[in-house]
Amino acid sequence: MAGQLSIAKALNDALRKSLENDPKTVLMGEDIGKLGGVFRITDGLQKDFGEDRVMDTPLAESGIMGTAIGLALRGYRPVVEIQFDGFVYPAFDQIVSQLAKMHARALGHVKMPVTVRIPYAGGIGAVEHHSESHEAYFAHTAGLRVVSPASAQDAHWMLRQAIESDDPVIFLEPKRRYWDKGEVADSADLPLHAARVVRPGTDATLIAYGPMVKVCLEAAAAAEEDGHRLEVVDLRSLSPIDFDTLEASLKRTGRGIVVHEAPVFMGMGAELAARLTERCFYHLEAPVLRVGGYHAPYPPSRVEESFLPDLDRVLDAVDRALAF
Amino acid sequence: MTVKSTARARKKAAPGVPDNLRIKGTDAPPELVQLLTPEGERVENPEFPLAITADELRSLYRDLVLVRRFDAEATSLQRQGELGLWASLLGQEAAQVGSGRAMRPGDYAFPTYREHGVAWCRDVDPLNLLGMFRGVNHGGWDPNEKNFHLYTIVIGAQTLHATGYAMGITKDGADDAVIAYFGDGASSQGDVSEAFTFASVYNAPVVFFCQNNQWAISEPTTVQTRIPLYRRASGFGFPGVRVDGNDVLACLAVTRWALDHARNGGGPVLIEAFTYRMGAHTTSDDPTRYRLSEETEAWKAKDPITRLKAHLEQEGLADEAFFAGIEAESEELGLRVREGVRSMPDPDPTLIFDHVYAEPHALVEEERAEYEAYAASFEGGENH
């Protein structure tokens, strides 16, 4: 796939390839047909694959998820689009109590190859319920896999890997990066659950995923001007987590800072900090720090920039880590 | 479609219909399809004709008796501490056997946690059901082996799975059909309404089989609905039928019709099997706190097994030897269930880590190794 693709187009191509490669793959969601989804991720797919494989559904998220489970039981491989992050909660029971547990309670007799695509996180000036970062709920749930790409390459190949997985995958798409462009290679260069060192460094490790990878790369570039060489690791997979890559990085740099949009309290950063402290205790020069949202509902868009971690807040944490 | 029962059946049914379920503004009770009266008298319904042989009648009787026996045995086993919990189907045998026997081998059932009679009809080993209530697994049978899904405990959630499965049947171009079982309490769940919507707009071959047993633990149907439940279907654009849930023949005929309607492209059907939960909600429940024994006594007179037995006797279709044979078989089943449960081993604790995912997962494997190392540290020691 030569040339630069937007993340949106890379996802669209991934869905197209998945529909072509497996006749059992079906897409379900609200407005994903003629409209191509509110973000146009499914643009043109219903026209080419028909209403039977690209299904506009009633506006009922639990219904979408529950019927996707039923289709999976019949041997299909549903890819569900939840229109916005804040609309997934009506489907929460079906995801947590049914989808996540089905394989275990059936002692492996049935598989749940269901991919749940969710445009997630903030930064687009939206009204409420359109900017949520709820990854911790899903990562906390055994039976689910949770991933979030940060580049066009990963958007394309991770989505194809997620769809091919026989486990349910929550696929969190950083909606504010949909129009960022990048190269998409002809093959995947990493397995679905591997982390990626996207910028090598020596002084501290920034750990991020989804929309915050770009912020961390910008912060690392800015820090270099101050003489600090920051490593940036794109987590890519939130469950399971590639702790080996993170451990190796923190043992090199001695400092770790986790950055996510979700509120810090009980977030991904808490688990990362705890585990990395256990693994790297004697190598650490500072406690693993966290930068994220506050313990408050996602704010009105006019003040969302104050809620979201940005370059300055990341660098502020870097200063604190380096000061230890 | 509105299904009309015969005047005769309606007359017979009337005394059993509580006032709160009478259609407002009329004196008429909701229509109830009945083919076998509580006294064992066969009545005809032109919309649901049922040609049935003496062999088939005897076979249904056997099902009802064995299912009740199995259920009673399970309740006893719970009292003896062999099961953690049991949800008895007492009183609902006809609804389950009638609908269960209406299914073809390729059809698929999505049960709640009380469908022991349907499981029986699908040839699921009763011991599989008991494993779940004993706590050795969460079900664990292969749903695709008998086309009988795992028991679902979250109320109403399975109606969506059934609908999705039925949507898959349509995509496959197959002529199978699905039954989604649920109860009067579940009718209030959003998932059930969503299942009705999805089934309706996709014209999915699914039969929604609501066993209205009058009680959702302690809550009567008046807490769930102001209209007879079968009438909910009309708002979603598909037929609803109320059937005497204690009449195995009516349940068989109506479900058979509904499944054929669904498999032939007619789309979903709602069946409300009007029945009664004779026992407690589960072995943890105490119905004396919320309902009168007079009510239970009144329903005893409509017992599904008594009426079929009366019919077999009145028509001379079964003799003493037959009934004695069923009784002996029922004793054997009880013994097999008792012994099976008592000798059911606990699983190895590493079951915790089995099957969490279909594909390898780093964290689960790490924690399994941690657990195994921890457990091994006791081996040979005093604590083992």
C-alpha cells in the first residue's frame, strides 16, 4: 500500500480486506451503511458488500452487541461499530457479562470472535458523551482484549489482526487522529499485543497509547531542545500489556511516565506504575508518574484543553521525574 | 395476527385468568389456546390443529413425569447440601416439554436458568445442568452439540443472542428456527424489547417463548405489565399468542406453528405460555412471604401431568403397566442423578485459568504460573 493514508482510510481498507478475506465477517452499527458511519470509516462498504454484510442496525447498543454475540454463536465474525464512546454503556452488560465470559463458561466450546470498534477519547470539541476514555473498564474485564492504534500502519494491521482473533477485542480508535496520515506497509510488522518503541531515548520513558502517542512524541522533541532524551513507547495493547518491552525501557532510562486522557484515578497508569515498580524497583530513579484526566466528568469542550494532557503537562511531569 | 381460541376453550380458561389481566373495557378475558382441559378433555382449535398418536401422547407423558422427577431430585440434593442452589421448574413442565418437543433437530434453544424440561427434550444430560448448580462449572456443555445454549442468568440477555443467531440463520439461507425462552419478569428488560425490535426489522426466525409463571421472585405480573404480555408483540409488528402453559398439547401445537411460521419467512412470534411457578423462585426463596397458598392450591387443579394422565386413562390409551413402567424409569433417573451428583468431582483449581481466552494471553499465563508455584510450595508440607 504505497503512499500516505489517513488513519480513517487505513481502517476503511482494513475492513474492506477483512470482508473480502472471510465471508463470515459482517459489520454492524448505526449509520454505517449508506452514510458510511458518522466518521466515514465504513464509507462505500455497504455499496460493495451489500446490506447483508454491512448492516445498519436499530439504535440500540445492547441490541447490537447481543445480536453480534448470537451471530458469533452461529459462526459469524461480527465487527461492531459503536457510534461514539459514550454510547457503549447501554451495551456494557452484554460486553462484560456475556461477550467476555462466554468462552470460559462454555469451557472453550464456543468462541467469540467479535471486534468492537469504538471511536474514543476527546479533543474534537464535541458535546458531552462524545469524548470518553473508558479503556480501564474494558481492560479490567477478563476475557476481553483491548487495543488502541496510534498510527495508520497500526490502525490498518491491528484492526485486521483484531478481526482475525478468536477472542473479543475492544478496538479503541483515537477519533481526533482519524485524519492524521502515515505509511501503511504491505504486512503487519508486530503482533497485536506488542508495544512499540516509537522514539528511543535514555533519560526517561513516556508510555502512551492512542491519541496521546502524538503528544508524547511532541513532548520528546521539545525536551530534546532542553537536552533531555526521552524514550516514547506506544503501548498499542492495553490488555494484555507487553510488560517485557516496558521493563526493558525503564531499566534503560530509570524513569517512567504514563500519559493517558482517561482520569488518573484507577486508570491504566495505576496498573502500569504498580507492575513496573515491581519489575524495575532497583533500576528506578523516580516513582513512575502519571499524567491524565482529572476525577471529574469530561468537561464542556471550551475547557477540554485544560482537562487533557498536553505537551506542557507531560514536560512538567518529566521535570518532576528528573528532579528525583 | 390475532389468534382466536374456540368459545369452549375460552370458557374453560376464564376462571384461571386474574382480573388484572382481563382486557380493559371488555368483560372478555385474554384469549387462551387450550387443547386439553384441566379435566383431561381434548378440545379442538381450528387454528392450531394437532394430530397426535397415542404413542406420542404417552411419550409426552413420560417426558413430563421424568422432568418433574429430575427436578424434585435436584431440589432434594440442594437440601442435602449437594447443590448450592436450584431453580425448580415445578408446574412449568408442560410449557417446556411442549415447546421443546416442537423443535426440530436443527432448531436452537436459548434458555434461562430454569429450562430443565427443554434441556431434557434437547437430550442434554441432566448432570450437566446440575454441575452448574453444584458449582463445578458455569454450564460447560457444548451448546452446539445439542443446539441448546448455556443457561443465562442475567435476565433477558439471551433473547438478543437468540435473535442474533436467528439473523445468522437467515444469512445462511437455512430453514432452522430459534426459541428464546424468558419469563414474565424478563419482559420488562430493555434487552427483551431490543430483541423484539431486531427480530422484527430483520424478520429473524425466532420464537419468543415467555413462560408467564405469574411471579418474578416476589413480584406479580402487575408489577411488570398493564396488558397481557402476548399483546406486546403487536406493537413490534409480529403475532402474539397466549397459550395454556399447563397444557402440553397446546404448547406443542402453538410452538410448532410458530417455529414453522418463523422458518418459512414469516418472522418472529411471541408465545405467552400462561402457567404458574408452583415452587419457590429458587431454593433460597420463601414464597410464603408474598403469596397466598390458596392461589397455589387453585393452580394445582390445573396440573399439567394430572390432566394428561386423566386423558390417557379416559381414552384408554395407557394401562397400569405403562404408568408403572414410567414410575420405575423415574426411580432409575432419580438414582442416576443422585449418584451422579454425589460422585461429581470438584475441578482442579487451575480451571480458573482455562478458557479465559481462546488464544494465549500473557497475563493469564503469568498468573497461572504464579498460582501453580504457590500451590506447589505446599506440596509435602503440613498445609497440604
